[in-house]
Amino acid sequence: MTEAVVNRAAEKKASQGTMGRAFKLEDTRNIGIMAHIDAGKTTSTERILFYTGVTYKIGSVDEGTATMDWMEQERERGITITSAATTASWDRFGKKYRVNIIDTPGHVDFTVEVERSLRVLDGAVCVFDSVAGVQPQSETVWRQADKYRVPRICFVNKMDRMGADFDHVIRTIRQRLGAKPVPLQFPLGREDNFIGIIDFLEEKVIVWLEETLGAKFEIFEVAKLWDKAFVDSRPDVAAALKGSAIDKKFYEEHRSKMVDYIAEHDDEVIDKYLTEGTLSVEEMRKSIRKSTLALKIVPVLAGSAFKNKGIQPLLDAVVDFLPSPLDVPPVEGVNPDSEQVELRRASDDQPFSALAFKIMSDPFVGHVTYIRVYSGVLKSGSYVYNPAKRSRERISRLLQMHANKREEIEEVYAGDICACVGLKSVNTGDTLCDEQKQIILETIDFPAPVISVAIEPKTKADQDKLGVAMQRLAQEDPTFRVSTEPDTGQTLISGMGELHLEIIVDRMLREYNVQANVGRPQVAYRETVRKTATAEGKYIKQTGGRGQYGHCEIQLHPIPSSSHENMKEMSTDELDALAKEVVGGPAGKWKFDKEHRFLFIDKVVGGSIPREFIAPIEAGIREALDNGILAGFPIVDVAVVLVDGSYHDVDSSEMAFKIAGSMAFKEACAKAKAVLLEPIMKVEVVVPEEYMAAVFGDLNARRSQIQGTENRAGSNVIRVEVPLAQMFGYATDLRSRTQGRATFTMHFSHYAETPPNIAEEVIKKIKGGK
């Protein structure tokens, strides 16, 4: 058979496979719900499931009956810990759309769940608390969405809360996130008298009927709000108008601003708007969609998920303004054989490619791997290829997940999110593809853990079970790491925060029945250098017979570390400029290690070291990076320039050069003024006025740096940066100083140099006072 015949047969087969597709690609939306902790993400998702008919009863986070918070730990604490996927359908203009939803956690310790979800989603809904506005974790998830260029819409939730302020939220979105919010709605009423919304786009008012749990609502023209007879006949509308201080002039001014803003960001409609002075609703809807997908604007809606108001227009906006898989650029990957960049379009007739973005252990079906299908079709019982592991695996079952409930399906198509059973050697971030058309998609970056605790089994029987439990949990959660302390032989578990490790230990007990003792938390320090140094490494053993000979000369440079985490997002051009700056001219060949933020530059000329020995030198330096010279902490933010060396025709080997590289690096570190870095946390404390002095005094004692304060809804908000080492047990201290009336949130900001006296103490403690 000729290649053309084979291709036609494959196309015919693919087209037959599409007959089973329930929703067209353009009618599919893959979205995430993301926000700061307690802004109302899970409550909003529960209402979406109720109004789309997925659930017949509204789940409640407060009562521990939320469908999406299915873990025992989530229900007990009233917070989301793991991202949960579900699917729903929504009618819009007489057409059915599929909406795949991932509800993500808001707590900083579980930020990995947001990271991996945003990597595979096409759009996002950001939920904001109407009183607090943009909070620290809101900023973190917004930056994560910027990183993956995810279009988003905003939902200002809790408009029924005391102190709700829609305008304040819009201001903080503009100021703190640098975004361009476009309010498409305005709340009708606030606090107790919040009854609905004014839709600027369609010039209508929507009022929800309390007795139907928000399933039914009344719609009328905005003009009725200015009709005295109508307002007098409706005390609820009269109270809402008074509460939100809206009149005809206010409405017209704000609607005009919205239309101006929409036209301003779209070259196609601005000419018509300037000449005719008006745009149709359909033209505006198309323009908003276009600008949202281009990340130029962010549509903003309002509501109260808990009081069942505002969810249906939010679903309409998801369909109207967020992308389908066809609207996002084709996914990029690398062919593992040719190392050439390849593209995969979102289409069923393309070769199969998918990304495994989450792994879970299910007590009933074993390992469950969540995948996002980017192209092609996958059938239950078929084989997939994992190019990273060079292994072929069989998909025994395909599941459509609804939180922890599952529905078996026969096949999945491009643009779908589903779960697979049967994959044994897949890790988070691995690509699954067609063995004949291999591709490796960009993997997912995970933050390094900032806190460690020692763990040991309580009994001999728990010893083996502990190993299995930690291995499975580490496979599920890439920010959970297990290591052994070389000096003491203790097992250390590392994670993103105290709550993260507390949940891990709790899961070991409940899911794996492992009893364990846990030590005091330890901070994950880092080391770096402050001076440039030159060193050489010689590993020569020649005692008759085949010897060992490796010799290299290196220069060690500190590299800028003011915005540590941002270095992960540096583009190839920026890294190239950095390499040129380090060597003071053309940089030659370089490689960048994201985890250690380590730049390796090869400047060897004239063949003094053969090509095949360059990579072993780099490998030796990488190994040495894991154990710094001060206290054995990983070394970050360094550049190594390989300048010269020598080799022996017979005795040189990869191992000899690897050891030489490691020796040279350690010697250079000893000369380059090594310093200790500590993790700095961004902390936001919300405290009543009368406790301000006590809280400030306590924060100063913790070596904090004040970033700013503001008054928000009757409370004071203090923003500070504090070393993580000073924040253990802060929750209890804060409660006792403020009679339980203050709250705080904390998330990782960057690493900074530890003051010499503190560094000395840490090093002494690590080395056991030697």
C-alpha cells in the first residue's frame, strides 16, 4: 500500500471516530475556577453543577456536603486541597455547550494544583471577595495564568457581605494585577439588599427569586428602574437602588465607559463606533470575546454564589468569552528523534497527543492518571507511548470524572479532559502520544519545597508501609519530596508549608494506615556565592594499567537573584543576554537548569577538552550543586564558565571528568564568599484597629519588612515580608494577641541573604555545633 493510501485510510478511520463526539470542538470549554482561599470558588462550582442539572441538591462547604470537596480532610477544614474535575453542559442561544471545570485550591500550600491545572486549561474564572478585593493568593494565581497565557473572566463574589464594594475590587484588579477590567455588570443593591445585577451589555436587569434557590429569575428593561410607579410597587428594588446609590446618570455614564473601553481595544469596531457612536449588542459581544482571547481585557461580573445569585450569567460569559480548544494556538512539542519543534492542532484527525497533568491513587481502581487530550482520538483498550520513559502502555479504562465519582467511557477526543486507568510508569508532566508519530510536549514547572520535617514510623510494622505511602504520595504531588539526611540517616519529608505536610501525614494515617512521629519543621535554606572565583579540578590516577585522567578549569560567577522565582520564566533571548553579560562577550554554548537557576557556559576552544567530556563536567557540577559548602544546602543562582582543561588519549574517561568538574566547582565555591539564603514569605494580616500596635510589635520582632498598610472595610491590612523561619506557630500567637479577631495569609515570595549572625547559628546547628 502506498503512503497516500495509508493516510487516506487513517483519515477515513479518524472521521468515523468523530461520529461518537457528543459536542463539537468549538462548543467545548475547558475552564478552571481559581482564587484566594475562602473567596468562594467551590461554592460557585457547586451552584454551576446545580443549575446545569449535574446535581439535584446544592452542596455546601460549611456543612461539609460539597461535591467537589470530597476528601475527608477538605470537608473537616472547609478548604479545597486537591483540584477536582467535573463536566457539565449549558444551553446558550438554543445550542448546547460542554463545560469541563477544574475547581482548584486557594491555599498557597497547594499552589501546585493551580499550576498544573492552568497548564492544561484553555480559560479561567477568577473569583474575588467583594470586601477584600485582590488578595495575596489571587496575585499568585493571576501570575500563573499570565505565565500560561490563559484568557480569564472575573467574578466578584459575596456581594451580600457587610462592606461589599464592587468599585474597590475593580480598582485593586487594575492596581495590583496590572489588568484591564471591563465591568459588564453592576450589582443591584449591596450587603443585605443585594437582589440582582444590572447588565450593561444587554441593558437589562436580572433579579433572582429567593424561593427557587436562584434557579429562576426575573428579567426586565433597565428603563424600569427610573420609572417611579414601578419602583414604588417593588420595595425590594427601591431598597436595592438606595443601597447601591444608582441613578439614571450613573448608569448611563458607566455604560458609556464600558462601550468606549470595548471599542478602544478592537481596531475593527473603533472606526464604526467613532463614526456612528453606537455598537450593537452582538458586535460588542464578539469584540469582548476577541479582546479577552488576546489577553487585552478582562470582563468582570458580579454576584453571590452562596445566595444563589449571578451564576447563570457567569456560565453565559464562560460560553461567550472564554476560548474553545480551537481558539488557542496549536500545542508545541519536540520530536524526540529529530529534536525538531512540531505542532499539534486541536483536531480528531491529527496524531494522538496528550499531557498527564495529575496522578491519583484510587482505592477502587488503583492508579488514576488525569490527561488533557490535545489532538487525535484515544479508545479504551488501546496502547499509548510515553516518549520520556520510552515505554508503551495499555489504557485499560477511560473515565469521565465528576469529583471522586466516575463514569466509564469508550473513547475521548481532542480537547477533552479525562482520567485513564492502567498507566503504571507515568509521572506528572509526561506526554502520551502515538508511537508512530512521537512528540514530547512542554512539561510542567513545579516550585521547590520550602519546609521539611523529620518523620519516622512508630512501630516496626509501620516501616514498610511508610515507604510505600511516601512513594505513592510523592508520585501524586510533585511538590512533596522525600529525602534522607546523610549525616543522621533521618527520613525528611519536604513540602510547601506546615498545612501541606500536616495533610500529607494525615493522609498516611487514613489512607495507608501508617502511624508516624513527626519532628519540628525545618526551613529549606539555599546557598549562593557573592564573588567571582577561578578554580581547576584535576582527577588523575595513573598506577599502571588503565588510569583515570580528568582536568578542567572553570570560572564561577554569581548571577542576579533579586527576583528568584521569575528567573524560571526567563526567555531564551534573556538567558542568552545574561550569558553574554557573564562572560563579557559572545557566550558560545550555554545551558540553563531551572531548578537551581544554574547557567553553564562552554567556552573551551581549540579542542583542549574533547566534546564528549563537556557534558560529564556539567553533570559533575550539577551533582555538587545539591550539597553546598556552608551547611550542605543546594546552591542556586550561579554561572559556571568552562574555560580550559586537558585530557589524556588513553586514561581520560567520562567519570574522571565528572569528578574533576565537581572538584573544581567545590574549590571555586570555597573562594567565592558563599552565603546562606533564606525563604522570605509575603504575609498579609487583616487586623482590627485596636490590635494594630500589638501585631506590628510582634511582626517587628520577627525580622519583618513592612511593605504597606491600608484600611479595608473597617479593618487594617498590613502587608509585610518575613523570613519563613520566624513564622512557625504564628497563627496561634496572632489569635492570642487579637482575641481571635485577626487573620493572616502567607505565601512564598523569594530567597534573600540571611543576616550573618542568624546564618552562623543555622550552620552551627546543622553541623551539630562542630
